[in-house]
Amino acid sequence: MEKVFLTEQIHADAVAFLKEWFEVVQGTSVDAAEMIRQAQGCAAILIRSVRITAEIMDGIPSLKVIAKHGMGVDNIDVKHATEKGILVVNAPYSNLNAVAEHIVMLLLSLSKRTVRMDSLTRRGEFFKRNQYKTTELKGATVGIIGLGKISRLVVKKLSGFEMEILASDPFVSQEDAAGLPVTMVTADEVYRRSDFVIVHTSLFPSTFHLVGREQFRQMKPTAYIINAARGPVIDEAAMIEALRAGEIAGAGLDVFEQEPPEKDNPLFAMENVILSPHNAALSDGALRSMAMDSAQGVTEYLMGKPVTYPVNGEVLKK
């Protein structure tokens, strides 16, 4: 019986599913050397947030497949896996709704200053309500950088608020966006025209610090930026500078350039910033779906069945 190594805890239903076909080894440490030791003889590794490097792959000669519990595979050296003939699979549809809902939550919370209103009410400063104006979404403009699966779902969820919705994506034309209430424009137009800018792209070398000083200077001083994708897509230092300078009105962030962020991160002291600990995808339903879909990928490959969600499909052709 082949063995599957779990680097972190996953949903019990997925563990039970894997145990029907394989011996499951539950890891107890995310230290690279310890993972290599514990995973000896394993044909598969199922990971959540740990980084799987070339060193780890080379240290587990029996490894055939790496499964990502979720969509983004930036914590896996996919290039090295491909060179070694190790298949990488993920769960690209499992957390779409949870993340899309979280993005909408951040947008609404920023527009209504929810955290600040809650705080002053709890402090007994009820009558300060007249000092703060909130923003209605009706008639406002939201711009989205990156029109992938999650962004398309965000568009659908926002369509009921009677907003103008813009999007920019070098790989998506207006024809490709047919059926969505969205107007495709340049990235510069998104930054210049939007009251809310949602940045939602995968993290690649080409998208590292995609949003920086130049982009913040294009934005309205009344505009907000939202990021629930990957922290390094935004130059965090430039964003902090823009917030301090009043170049933008605020930010809603589920991700950080460094995770976990340092305790003295300046964002923590800013009342116009809403933060969450990279938990947009961690709803009950999404956690089960991510675990089941990634477990399915392991099972399909090791049992010689067609693989539903391969990341480096070229491995299957060898």
C-alpha cells in the first residue's frame, strides 16, 4: 500500500477518503529536514501552506505527486517538480466562493467604515457618528486587476449593487468577458477611475509588486485598495507610504508581503485599514472542498486514472 504524507491537518472527510486507498502519514513538523525524515517512502505529499522546495523533493526519492490544498502553487517549486517527473495537482475551484465573499465583505466594510464605527460605539462615543461619512456603492466604480475565476465571481456578486465595474487583464478581451456586467479597460484606467480597486492575480515574477508607487499615485485620494490574493502582488512599503500621504483613502487586506507580518507592521496602527489573517478561503465548506479535491488528485494519479486538476500536465505525457 502506497503512503501519503500530510504536512498539515486537513478535513477529516478527506483523511478518511485517503485511508480507503493508502496509508496516511500525518506530519508533525513543518521544518524541512523533519518533513523529509517523516515522509520517507511516501508516494504523495498533500500540503497547505508549507513550502516544498527542490531540497525536499530531492530528499524523498519515492515522491510521485504533490497536491496543493487550494489553488495557488507559489509555495511549490513546480519547475523542479516537472524536471523530476513529479506531478503537481491543486484544487482550483474549491475556495472560489469563500474568497469572493471575503472580497465583497472587505469592500462593504471599507465603504461603511465598519471597524471604525464598531470601535467608537463600543467606546461610548455614539454621537461621533456625525463626524464620519460613509460611501454608498450605488453609482460608485469598482475596478478589478485580473479577471480570473474568483474575480468573475466577484463581478457577479457586485452586480446587484448598481456599481460601474471595470476590469483589466492582459489575457482577457471584452469578448472573453461576454455575459459579465464588466467593461474591460487598461490597468491605468482602473487605477484612475475606480473608487475601489480589487487586485486579484496569481503571484508570478511578472506580478511581483505589480501595484506600487506609480499605481497609487494614479488612484483617487478617496479610493480604496483590496487584496485577498497574494501579499507580494502589492509593494507593501509603497502602499503604507500612500496611506500615510493620503494618496489613497484606505485598504482591505487579507494577505501580507511577509506572513505572518511583523508585530510592528505600520498597517496595524491605521484606522482606515481593515485586516484579516489570510483566512478568506477558510470557510467550513471551502476547507472540506480543498481537502477533498486535493485528495482526489492524489488518488487519481496514484491509481492510474485521468487527473482532473493537473498543474504541470506535461508530466502526464512522459
